[in-house]
Amino acid sequence: FQNTLLCFFILFSFNSCKPEQEEPEFLLRAALLVNEEHTWYKAFVYFGQILEERSKGRIKVEVYPSEQLAKEIEAIRLIQADVIDMTTTGSTLTNWFEVATFCELPFLMQDSTDMNRYINGPIGTLMEEEMITKSGLRSLGHFERGPRHLTSNRPIRHPDDLDGLIVRVPNVPSFVTLWKALGAKPTPMAFSEVFTSLQQGTIEAQENPFALINNAGFAEVQKYLNLTGHVISWVYPVIGEKQFQRLPPDLQKIFLLAADDMQAYEHRLFLDNEKMVQDELKAKGMEFIEVDKDAFQEKCEAAIYNSLSPEMKKIYDQLKTE
Ligand code: 2Q2
């Protein structure tokens, strides 16, 4: 609640700071968890530029980085409350509808070919439908992410090495199931709190793709990058469905085409960036550790499967046999 108040305050004071500027017909605010250096941020800025151009100034986008405006879950709630308009999200939506768990289910997908098959297949369609009906959000495409890896201050080569390690996880049920089954102590926490919590030692480890590990400066507080690759995933850039429906048809068309261009733009940046961030992480002193991936997978598979509802088990079985 305090954050919501703060958010109102920020929005109103930003507005009153520039009375001389003419308000666009549609001002869309995006709350992102990444900072200005990350490809998602750059993609949203690009989206804003082409939208302003193509709508002849009728649409304007403001992008707020680093969870300054809202943490992921709050951002979703603020979009639902029509206070802000856009964010990036994925399996966090499991808190609204269960099928979102397949965005980031551990050891489900092998590579981006699998990922694209899911996104463009029946499961992807179902996700986008439920996103609208159950969470009031509309997907604007998807941003592919690199595999998630575990960072820590002692090398982890095998699940036995975890031994109660306190691992921060996003507010997503499957992540808690995964790390518990592996023998760690998962602690759900908003992304913007992770750096300080690692520094202060209230958590000992976290897991994310290379790009986000680098973006958040975790190399300063974590020595080892254990190549667990436990989750292959993507996130959805989203807008509130209410906010989208408020746009007149001509602007909706411009908006959706620009969203496609944003996705293509982000994907080029992602591909260029993926190797570079690994070099940067090594240059910052992180040591990359090869892990026994099979041992990780074997130890958690049953627990993850058993945590799914009967309906989700059916979908899982189907995905696995495709
Ligand atoms: O670690 C994080 O907070 C992100 O990488 C999240 O995993 C990501 O935002 C997903 O939870 C998407 O819903």
C-alpha cells in the first residue's frame, strides 16, 4: 500500500513538473525491473520512439527502470488498477493463473527451438488467453532469455553441495518447489531487493540469466557462476487490457505493429549481447563452474511434476511427448 501511495506521488509530481509540455492523448507508463543498460529497457525506449513517431505524437511512453515505480507483482496490480500501463512478466503470473508456470518450468525446455514451439503452439495461445481473462494483461510478444544459472560464494557442482544454501527466488511457486527439492532454502523476494540482501548476507545465492546477473551487478557480491541452466524461458512485455481497449482502432493497429518491431529489435540486441555479457562477467572476476546437470534434473523432476494440478500434469505430459 505504501508503495502504491509513493507511486501516485511520483506520477503526480512528474506531471506537475512539466506543465509547459502538452500532454499526449495517450501517456503509457512502463515499470521495468531491469536498469537502463538491459535489452528490455532499450526495447521499451525504442517502442516509445516508434509509437510517438507513427502515432504523430498521440501516444507517448515513459519507461521506469530498476523497479523504481513498482516491483514485478506490484506493477501487475497497478496495471490492473489502471494506475500504470505496461511491464514485463512471465511465470510470476502463476499467482493469477496456473498455466503461466510453463513459461519457466525447470528442465522443461532444452533450447530456443522448444521455446518457440511452445510460444507459437496451443500452450502459448492458452497462456495469452488466460493472461487477458484471468489477469487483465495483454501480451505484446515475447523476449527470449538465456538459461537461468545459480550464482553463489562457494562453487556448486552437484545438488549435494547446496546443503541448505539460502537461494533467493522470484515470487513463483515452481521455483520454491525446485530449490527445496534440490536441498537448498528458497526465499522468494522482489528482484530489486536481491543485491542488498546478498551484500548483507540475508541470502547467499540467487539464480538468473547471464544478462540479468550482469545488469544487476551481482558480480560484486557473488564469486561463482554455476552453470545449472535449470530454466529456459522468456518474458512477455504486456499492457493492461483495459488500457489497450481504450485506444481507438487506428492506434491499436499502430500499437500492435510497433510491438512486433519492438520484439524483433529486442531479439537482435539479445543475440548480440549474450556472448558479451559472459565475457564481462568473467572480466569482473566471476568464476564459471561446470555442474552435473543430470544430477540436478533427476533430483527435482518428480517434485516438480507432483506439484502440478491434474490439469497441468496433462499439459506437461503432452509437451514432453511432442
Ligand atoms: O529474478 C527475477 O526476478 C526475474 O528474472 C523473474 O524471474 C522474472 O521476472 C519472472 O519472474 C517473470 O515473471
